[in-house]
Amino acid sequence: MSAYDGSQLVIIRSTVSVGTTRKVVLPLLAKLSGKHEDELFVSMCPERTVEGKALQELKTLPQIISGNNQAAIDMARRLFEKITPHVIEAHSLEEAELAKLYCNTYRDMNFSIGNAFCLAAQTFGVDGASVIRLANEGYSRAKIALPGFVAGPCLEKDAYILTDNMPDCASKNFILAARNISESLEDLVVDWVRRHVDAVKPLTLTGMAFKGRPETSDLRGSSSVNIAKKLFAAGYKLRLHDFVASVEDLEGLQLGEVFTDLSAACEGAAALLVLNNHERYERLQLPESLAVLDTWSACKQIKSAVTLGNFLLEEGTTCAG
């Protein structure tokens, strides 16, 4: 930043707490340049692409722009009009910051509703995933998400960033309650394993990246990694596998032996936990004697697998959140 003299346009693309661009970035740039904040050109233009499709979506998604003055807005518009035909101007830096946070938190809360409904169904002795599919089928006004982990480098944190400097209110409590529902799944899975799986034999975990579709090797913020850490701390001998994540990254977790072949990882194992929804699980075939907890209902060929839709039924009417 030593070459910064205040004449350049500075664009904030990252997810930040509301007010960061105006209260943190602008004063810092004014100090570096020796100019007044009004003389600088700063834009908040949130990046909203999904991991795995960033290059494609950068050219097709509407780009939100904002600025601390009209000159900054005009500069940002000229830049992004070279990338996409659809540029939207926010009324303020804060509005642009909120738009980014709203997009990810909205997705997070939608998924949380699916998880909450899934857990609630099981208190009535009903498979949660099955009833969600039933409610959605052919009914355009029902688009309830199927149960699954809601994590990764964006969705695990944005609800907290949004509420970071928000005064206590009903909205804040509602947002955080939804986040807590999805986070609770990790502990429920760990509790299920501790009740049903003997710690003497190895336990195989597959799907360590935070999601499988679109496929990614990203382990950041992964519920799978969080579950592995908790099981490792509980004394389980773990075997780790992922179709995309590198051996080096998996070994770097230092949570157990890493396998590139899933069949080999399952030999002699006490159970298999399938922790993301990669498409290759649809074709997976394993011995019927192996206990499988399929947290995404991804293993179409394994009819005996326990899923998030029914994993609490045998325990009685247990509900979390």
C-alpha cells in the first residue's frame, strides 16, 4: 500500500461487518494517503459467486456497486460494465454491505428451516427427509431444503458477521437461532456415533470437504472436519477420505490415517460416515454388514443406511435447537 496516493479506486469485495467500509477502510486510506476521506474513491462491490462456479457466475450475476462519492460509483460502474451487462447501484456503502450479508444469511436460514423441520418430524416418529420430499413434490409454493450440514467459509460465519454490531432485538435472535439449528447437527451426529459405534475399531469418515456439489476440495469451515475433531477427541481412531480434497490437506488435519480408496478405508471399519453429497456416492456399493450413517441421503445404492431424516427415531422423540 506504500504506492497508494488516494487517486486509485479501492474496491471492497469481501464480506465485512456493516459499517466497515466507512468506519475502518476509509480512515485507514486517508491516513495512508494524507488526503481527506471525501477526496478518496472507495467502493463496496460485494462478490457473490458460489464456490466451484466463480468464473462462470462473475460474468452472469448482477454486480452490486456503491461508493463513498459519485466519482467512486462511476469508476466502479465503468469497471464492472466490462464484465457483466447488469450493474446495480446501491444507495450507500452500508446497503451494499448488507446485500452481501443478506444473500448468504438468507441461504443459511433456508437450509436451517429444512434441518429444523427434519428434526421436528422425528419427534412425531416420521422420517424428516421423507416428509420434506412429500411436501415439496408438485407443489410450487413449497421449496423446503432437504436436511444437511450448512457450513463452509461463507455460510458458517455470515450470520455472525451480520449480527456483529446489531443491537439485541428479535431479528438478531431469529437469525442466530437459525444458525444454531444447523450447528447442532454436528453434535447430534457425534452423539449418534458415541451411542452406536464401538471405539475399538476404526471409524471411516468420507466427504471431508464442506460440500460435494459443485465439488470442491475446500476444507475450510467444514462440518465434516468439526465432527472429525470431536470424534478424535473422544478417542475414536479415524480414517479420512474425500474424492476431491488432497492427501496433503487431509493429512494436515492430523486427525487420522488418510485413504485415497474408499473401499480400502472401509475394510475392518466399525462404521462409515458419509459427510457430504458428492455425486459419486450415488454409485457407492458396500457390504451390507457395514453400518453407514449417510448424512446427505447421497448413497442411493445403500438401502440400509441411516440418514439425518431418521437417525433420531430409534432414540425416541429427541429434538435440538
